[in-house]
Amino acid sequence: MGQTKNRDLENDQIYPMMMESPQLRWGFIRKVYAIISMQLLLTAAVAAAVVFIRPIPNFFVKTTPGIIAYIGIVIVTFIVLCPLYAYHKHHPWNFILLTLFTIGIAFSVGISCAFTKGEIILEAAGLTSGVVLGLTLYTFWAVKRGQDFNFLGPFLFASVLVLFMFGLIQIFFPLGKLSVMIYSGLSALVFSGYIVYDTDNLIKRMSYDDYIWGAVSLYLDIINLFLALLNLLRVLDD
């Protein structure tokens, strides 16, 4: 009975006027979410190691050579995105580069969590999980009923540019606790929007060979949402 229901679900159109095979699209979607799950597990493991092995965050945050090394790791991590994009359809290089990229992001997440209370980290993780699950289910439901979220692209890109400039101002001219709260709240909203936008693209527009890039897009949305909520909760706790 359960297998029959699953087959009926996969034979049903994911969105109106669907021209491709629902089975193939569902297979692609499952593959992307399986990769994201592995990325999040690896992120949790690396971040936990950074948090609990205290000499690591102490070196990278409290010493000048460590700070320089940390900045270098962040830069290299995002440089890896270039070959990852170029080779995201070439196995096994796509998975090798994806693993390196995920470890770099996980290290940054660990540093961000290292000097934060445990309960705040758990609260941010719980909120992120709830928001991601809710937005994902909503997007699938809305797309099933003919809603399209492609129009969000330009607005979200413009919002990221504003956040980037706002962040630069905060670095060189700190504006105080209220501005950090506003920045974190806006960041959480923007990356929540990106989760909807990228999920919509995953359902409708990405080709079957784009499973790595689809996973990278949603993974970054989830991590940025988590960091925004973590920063917001940390400021509220001060």
C-alpha cells in the first residue's frame, strides 16, 4: 500500500504544465537533499571539533598569526567555488571540491560558535531547522498550485548587495547593538527568501546534472540563515 502511494506521488506532476518526467525530477530532488544532508552532518562534525578543542579557536581568534590564517582560510574557501562551479558536472572532482568547500565553511561556522553560549547555538539551530522545513514545505505546496518565485531573483540580489555594503560599514564604523540586530534580522529575511527562490529553481529549472550546484546553493542559504539567527540571538542575550 505504501509503495503504491509513493509511485502515485512520483507519477503526479510537481507543478502545473510539467513537461518532464516527474520520476526523474523527484530523483534529482532527492539526490540534492541527500547531498545537503551529508554537508550539514560534516559541518556539524567539523564545527563541533572546533568548538570543543579550545586551542583551535583561541589560536585563530586571539593571536595575530591565527587571525591572518583564518582570513586566508575564508578567502581560499570561496576561491574553491570557482573550480567547483567549473567542475560541478565532472565526477569525482565535483565531490572532492564540494568536500573541501564544505570543510572550509564548517570551520568558519565553528569559529563563529566557539565563543557563543551552548543554549544560543541550540536555539539558532532549532530555529534554522524549523524555518528551513517550513519554507521548503511551503514552496513545494505553492509550486504545486502554480506559484512561481523566479521574480524574487533581482530583489534578493539587490538585498545581498545592500547587506554587503552595510556589513562593510559595520566593520569600519561600528554603529552599535541596534544596527547589528537590524543587520542580522534583515539577513535572516533575505536568506529565507533565497531558500524559497533556490527551492523553486530546484523544482523547475535546474538540469539533472546540476545536483552539486543545487546543493551548494541551498547549503549556503541554510548556513547564512543559521549565522544570521545566531548573531541576532547573541546580541539579544548581551
